[in-house]
Amino acid sequence: MPPIDLINCVPEILADSADLHDLLTSARKTEKWEERQAEVLDYIYRSRIIQFIRKPPQLDEMQALIEHLDRMTHPTIVKKFAHLTKPYAARWGVYMDLLDSRLSALQSQAPQALLERTHFSEILAMIAPGKYVAQQEIGQRLGLQRANLTRILNLMEANELIERETIGRENRIRLGQNGIKIYQEKEGTSSRQQTKRGSSYLKIAA
């Protein structure tokens, strides 16, 4: 495909639609960079980072941007825009470091450890596997303000404890991948405990 036109484009559109692989391919094909091209790329990166802050990031999307920035700051590409007025390579390196730190922080929070936070266990207990619970219902049952509930759900979703879906005006919550694992582990523990109590009773009765 032809290189992405970073000079005559509408940055706001590219920020939402441009594929990282296509951007990298265009960067590699561009021999002489203009200020406008680097500015557009910088705008795209900043826009996506802001989206990661405003809503729970998909960890794979964050990882993809980190890897893209790593390639964009490789010396073979950096030398192509070293003559520009702004230190874009240094700036993109900072973006990469910030994202990498954020990703590491999210990944280091073991889902089990998160259950010690206020309301996390209570919210998971309200949701059965394969079922949805309205976000509004969770807030009402726990007596949480909307902003506080949103903050909690954002962190839970970022760690795949829950997933959210909007249908009409209703936000619905269901168990995420890690939430299902925790549910299954609890069910397994409960079954083993019941078996153990039953065995003890039989021994006493005998």
C-alpha cells in the first residue's frame, strides 16, 4: 500500500483510524522528513495515550504502542528526522517509558491481591458466570457514588476481572477472564471443604 500521507491528512481522523503497522511502514519509506509529518505522528501518539488514561486500556493495545514506539526510536529511523526543530525521538522515548511503566504496574497487580481492595470481592460476588449485572444496580447495592464506582470498575476491567458492555443507555457488567478464574477457584475450594466435612462426619458416625 502507498505510504500514509502525514502532510495533507486530518490528524484527528488518523488518530482514531491509523494502523500502527501502516504508520511504521510509512515512516520507514519516508527518506526526508518534514516538520508536519513528525507533528502529526506526535499528535497520534498523544491522542492514544490520552485514551488509555481516560478509559481502561486494553493491555494488548498498550503493548502494541510500546513496541511501535520502540521501533520508531530506532537509530535507522531517528536519523531521518534528526534535522527537525523538536527532539521527537526523545519525546517518543519518554512516551514509551511512561507506557511501559504503566503496563508493568497493571500487570503486577495480581487479580487475587486486588480482591483485598474495598468492594472488589463484593462486586465479583454479585456476578455469576455468563450473566450480566447492571452497573447502576451495583452502585445502588453498595451505596457508591457514580465516580467512585467508575474508578473501581476501571481498575477491575484493566485487570480482566470484569468486562463491560453498553446496551442502549444501560452499562452491564459480566465476569472477565480473571474474574471467571477466581470464581472457579472459589467453587473448587468450597467443594473440597464440603467433601472434607462430609468425610469427617462419616468417620465419627462409624
